[in-house]
Amino acid sequence: MTLRHFESILVTGGCGFIGANFIRYLFECAGYEGRVVNVDKLTYAGNPENLAGLSEGFGDRYRFVQADICDAAAMAEVFARWKVDAVCHFAAESHVDRSIVGPDAFVRTNVNGTFALLEAARRHRAHLVLFHHVSTDEVFGSLGPAGYFTEATPYDPSSPYSASKAASDHLVRAYGRTYGLPVTVSNCSNNYGPYQFPEKLIPLMILNAVEGKPLPVYGDGGNVRDWLFVTDHCQAIWAVMQTGRIGETYNIGGRSERNNLQVVETLCDLIDRRCGSLDAPRQRLITFVTDRPGHDRRYAIDCTKIERELGWHPAVTFEEGLAQTIDWYLANTAWTRRVRSGAYRQWIDQQYGQASGARGMTP
Ligand code: NAD
Ligand code: TYD
């Protein structure tokens, strides 16, 4: 299988959870020898500390540009100045609950932002080897107790978040078909692991459980997600970027279905073992709260296509990944404290000289 060669990859949203893990993966695990230009607006979810040490370690090969992907002129400049030959597009508003409270930012960044980026890529087409778009399995809507999402499953999004991601997926594919842009798309299940902002289920529950706070489970806790450790996702994206067929979509999943109650119970037991008896058993902190409107019941990915065509398989079991994630949060309390207190916002403002993005809903 011939590997695509890139010299200058534009990663959008590289200061967020998966983007930061992906950039670290490229430099620290994948043996990538070119340049990464990380374009991030630094919303509440973007934290340059997630990439601390990279500028020192990799010098000119790592560049950070604080910019909004909706800013057409800034995107054009990035493509030209850094001679971008590949894009890995993560930047998005990513939290379903926020999209229910305030959908505007989701349409702006996920739809208009992707459009602005695609336009800049189209104008730079002659130099572009690949435009990879990172998306979610939530575009497919909700499954019943049986069945799986395949690449052929019709789109049926339930939340403003998933609807905005669906729109962006369609735009990316349309630019492939209409303008010949060399695009690939991946639709992934729920990720977890280090550097995830503690508004998503797993990090929120870890921190609350450690602190003996209530663990708010929506509805009856029976909603099922297919959990994927973030480095497995990074490997899959890199496999698609290097060898995926142009114009194709690849589903990425962990083959690790769990309902929310199972996730929270497992996490409580692991934390009991690590943190001693003060708040044990932490399962007693589980509190059932009002359900999320439009809450999809079950997501499950059939990832046969990427396994068969590209030889990628999820490598980390849910139990291993969850234990690693808990250990990371326990070892990185300073990171957590700063992210939750907003102190890192002050650090960003000092570093970059301006406030950016929404700050509401701090957990
Ligand atoms: P995140 O919220 O942790 O990070 C998003 C990043 O994008 C942040 O650094 C933020 O500052 C940046 N950003 C937001 N708006 C921007 C804008 N207008 N211009 C430039 N940068 C902007 O998200 P994540 O969990 O890392 O998800 C990354 C991508 O993966 C998203 O596209 C998401 O839809 C997709 N995805 C996530 C999951 C998951 O479980 N987290 C699963 C499947 C797919
Ligand atoms: P989340 O991490 O927000 O991811 P997504 O909505 O994209 O799947 O939520 C994962 C699951 O956990 C989802 O079914 C909603 C549920 N959930 C809770 O029960 N309590 C919570 O506090 C949160 C944040 C999520």
C-alpha cells in the first residue's frame, strides 16, 4: 500500500481534546517528519497547554496560529504562507448539551467555518494532497437495541450539534465531487482519554467521583455509546490520511458498547480502588437527573470497512483505556484545576493578548 507523503499539515482545532492528542501522536508516535500548523481560535475548549513542550521539542516543525476558521482571509493566508499540502479538520463546537442551549455557535463554526475552510482549500487546490474531515457517528441518529451504523446508513441527526456536523460532512463531500478536492471523511464514535474537557461524560464523572460530588446520569442511564480510546482514534485518522481512498468515508468505532450506567459504575469502582474509602462506595453518588431533550438511545459503529481496507483495529479495551484515563486525571490535577477555574483563560489572554470564545457553562 503506497503511503501519502505530507510536508505541511494544517490541523484545525489542535488545542482541543482530540486535535491535541492527534498532534502529539504525529510527532511522538507516528514518526511524522514534516510540519504541523495548528489553527485554533481558543474557545473555552481550546487549551494551548495541551501541547506544552512541542514548540521547544520540535522547533519550526510545530506552528500555532490563533485564528477563527470562519475568517476567510486568515485561512487563505495560512494555506499560502505555510504551503499547506494536507488538512486534518477537527475544529468544531463539540458538546451536545451546549448545542441545545445555544445552537448559534454550532452553525457558525461547524457549518460556516467548514465552508470557509473548504473555500480556502479550493483556491489552494493545486498544492493540496488531502483534505480530511473529522466527524461523528451522531450524524446517523439513534439506533434501537440491534444493528450498527455503516457508511451507508442514512443521515438522521437529532441535536443541533449533530445536524451541524451532518451539514459539514455534506459540504466536504460536495467539494470532492464538484471541485475535485481530494477529500476523505471519518465518522467516529465517542472518544475518551487524556485532555478531554470535563463537560463530557467520562472526565466529568471522574472529577466528581474523586471529589465526592453527585454523578448526574441523564434519564434511566440506559443510553448506549460505543467508546473509543483517543489514541486509537488518532491512529485511525492517520491511517485514513495516509492510505484511505479519496472521496471515501470511513466509520471508526471501538467495538466497546456500554450504557451510561455501566460506564459510571465501572469508573466508580476503579476510583474506589485508587482513592481509598473516604467516599466509597462511590456508586452511591449516582443521581438520576432529567433526561437530555432528543437524547439518542444508542450509537454503535460497524467499523469493518476501515479494518478490512486499511488494517486498522481498536487496540485499547474499554477497561484498560478507562483505567489509563482515570490515572491521567489523578496525575494531572493542576491541569484540571486550571481548566475548571478559568485560570488557563488568563494564561491564554496573557500569551495571546485577547479573550476569545464563550466562557459560560464552566463545569
Ligand atoms: P473539543 O471541543 O475538545 O475541541 C474543539 C477545538 O476546536 C478547540 O480547541 C476549540 O478552540 C477549536 N475551535 C472551536 N471553534 C473554532 C473556530 N471557529 N475556529 C478555530 N478553532 C475553533 O472537541 P473534540 O472533542 O476534540 O472534537 C474534535 C472533532 O472531533 C470535532 O469535529 C468533533 O465533532 C469530532 N468528534 C468528536 C468526538 C468526541 O467524542 N469528542 C467523537 C467523534 C467526532
Ligand atoms: P457526552 O459525553 O456529552 O457525549 P455525546 O452526547 O456526544 O454522546 O455524553 C455521553 C452520554 O452520557 C450521553 O448519553 C449523555 C450522557 N451524560 C449523562 O448521563 N450525564 C452527564 O452529565 C453527561 C455530560 C452526559
